[in-house]
Amino acid sequence: MIAAIMVVATAGCVTTTSQRVSARAPSDAELRVLGEAIRPLLEELDYPPPRRPEDCRVGLAILVSPTINAGVGRGSTKPCYVFTLGVTEGAIRRLSVGMLRAILAHELGHVQLHHLDAKKQWAGAPALFHPLTRAFDRAQEEEADRFAVELLRKIDARAPGSCLALVHLFALLAEQPRRTAAWLSTHPSPERRSETALEGCQRRVSSSF
């Protein structure tokens, strides 16, 4: 299985604009759930599986926070990570596999759209993850949303309901108290994102990203 051989557990520290949030390695149970969520995404994006111990992997970490959130960090050479995805404890606890897949599709959008490369000031920073709050501007968030819709539509045949899971995810994010999810103030409205995602899910699948 591609996720089982590409994804590795990792840990570190997340720096936000207001606080430092610790990150830990996923438990075996969490890694199985995240592997199930991310597997069809990596397959669709054609990430080559590592064939040697030194080949690059995709890293996964659990962010110690009760809110529903996720983030992505730049890759590294030693150890070799293509990039590292972080998902909060709140997301693991409250989201279905389909909604975890949707939130990971959005973060993969930032990678595929080269949003990480645009953050030149991140180069050489010691933290595993870089600021999740205000890390990307609204335009980049909207681009990543569109990417996620297209990607999830493409895998809907083998993972039914993937695109609509993104719609439900945004609806759930809209219910989070603003005082416990300050990052929402720098993102497009979850209500609007849910409506836009629904429109995208109802359109025909495009031929390319």
C-alpha cells in the first residue's frame, strides 16, 4: 500500500503568530487512519513510492490542539521528507476519514501549487512546521480549496463522497468558536468556502489541475 511505505511518523514544534504548539508522532492507530485518508490522494498525484531506505517519505505529525486544523511544512534532506503534514488532535478525534482526506487534500494543494516555495523567509528555519496562522494569504487559501475540490472529484469513484466531505468539513469549521480558532480570521469565511466547494463538487471533473 502506497501510504504505508511513503508516510512516516514525525514530531516537532509548530510556531504560530501567538503561540508555540507542540507536535508529536502519530500513534499506530492514528497512523492507520491518516494512511487510509491520504492513500488515494498520493496515488492520484502519482507520488513515487520510496524504494530505498534513504528515499524521501511524506511525514505526518499530530499537532497538540483541540481545534480542527492542519498544516504543511517544507521538506528536508536529512532525513529526507518530501514535505510534512500536521493534523490537530481535534481533527483526528472529530473528523471522519473522508473529512480528514478533505483537509489533507487542501494542504496538498499548497504543496502542488508551490505556495511553500513562495515563502522564502521560511528557508533554513529550525521548526518542523512554519506558521500556520497567516502562513498563506486568502488568495492562496482559495487556490488550495479549488485544488482540493478537483483532486477529491477525481478520486470520488474509488473513494465515494470525497468531494462532499470537503463541503461538510467547511460547515463544521464554521461552528468552531472564533476565540479557539483565531486562524479563521485570516482565512476565507468557512460558510463561503462550503458554498463554493459545493458548487465545485457539482461541476464536471476538469481534465487537469
